[in-house]
Amino acid sequence: MAHQRIMPKNSRGGNIFPDIDYRTCKAVRAGNLVFVEGQTGLTMDGSDFIGEGDPAAQADNAMKNVKIILEAAGARMEDICKITTYVTDASYRELVYPVLARHMPDVHPCSTGVIISALGKPYADFEIDVFAVIPDERA
């Protein structure tokens, strides 16, 4: 099975790299594996940013995006196996993890939290990478 590119796009004219011709997608499905592009406070179409100055609102928007992207790939939130979160201040972890828990009740993913100095835009304080595995009976 060839890799399936979910919601392919080009960065030219977009929010992050508007002057660069860089092709990417929201997710790649490789067999039963789904790899989701890092999600932040950016809306799905990249035209707006939700939650400037509010990492919890950014996390909420990111998880809403994750759900949409996973469903487009044929996966569900409960298929999430591994997440990596990035915050620009250690204190933000207390704000974002309850939001993540609300979006992933009873999922119990493996999780890595990274504190970094900056994200793609100066107003972004949160980002999440998600890996999911679709069970064989639904693949």
C-alpha cells in the first residue's frame, strides 16, 4: 500500500513559510500507522490563530484539529499511541495537560513533554505531534 497523504498543501502564501515553496500535508497514513503534523493554535486552514497568550486555548484548538485529521485518515482519537508536546514555558504544562486529558479520555498514550525556547511563530506557546495506529479490524 502506498503512503496516503492527508490534506496536502504548499506553504507558499501561508502562515508559517509564506515565501517558501515547501510541500507538506496534515498527516501521512502508512498502512495502519498515522503520523499527524504538529498542531498548534492555527486553524485547520491556517488563516487564523486561536489562543494567543493562552496555551490551554491553543491546546484545545490543536486537539480539535487532531480529531479532524485523524478521522480524515480513517483513525479515531482512541487510536492515538504516542504524543509529544512542546511548550515554551514549564508552567504551561499545568494548563495544557488537563485539556489533552479532556480530548483523550481513557486513551493513555505514551507521552513526552518538551520545554523549548520558541515555536514557529512568537505567539505560539504549544504544539503537539501525534502518532496513531488503526486496529487491524478497522484498517
